[in-house]
Amino acid sequence: MATIFTKIINREIPATIVYENDKVLAFKDINPAAPIHILVVPKKEIPTINDIKPEDKELIGEMYLAIGEIARELGIDKEGYRVITNCNEYGGQEVFHLHFHLLGGKRLGALLTD
């Protein structure tokens, strides 16, 4: 069964897309945790960070290049931003399609509170 991210990639579900190339798609999170909260996803379905294969090295690099470009375009590259990847239940992963959260637009607090 396709994830919600695959449905967004296939344009079956609408999203506010901020970046796209042949390997990567980035769109605004519908429940932002910061003034700027972008999800960066590979167009290839990879369930978790544990499922990245050696042949995915270039794709992961493409994702980080996209993050840098998006940060520059949104004007958060100088003051800073955070990139987070969750993995599995204890890591807080909710959608099992690899994705990076790009957060910025304000000073971000500590990652853990307990």
C-alpha cells in the first residue's frame, strides 16, 4: 500500500510543493513544528533509514543538496536550521517513507525535554 508521501509524489493528494527534481520532492508540512517546516522525500520508496542501500548513496546526497538549496531559497541558510530524520516507532517515525524534516524560521529549542 502506498504511503501518503507516495500519493503526494504521484499527485494523488495535494501538497504545497517547494522543490522538485527527478529524484526528490519537498513540500510544506501540514502540521508545522516551526515557522518553516518542509518535508524532503526521495521519489524512490525507502521505508526507513535502516533500509538505505549502498546504491542509494547518490540519492541521499541529492536530498541533502536539495535541503541546502531550499534553505537558501527560504532565507534560513545564514541564521540556521535543523534537519531531522526519525526512524521507527521509538524514533517518532509516523510515515514509513524516508523523509527529512527541514525546520527553521526561529531559534529552535532542545530536541529532548525529558
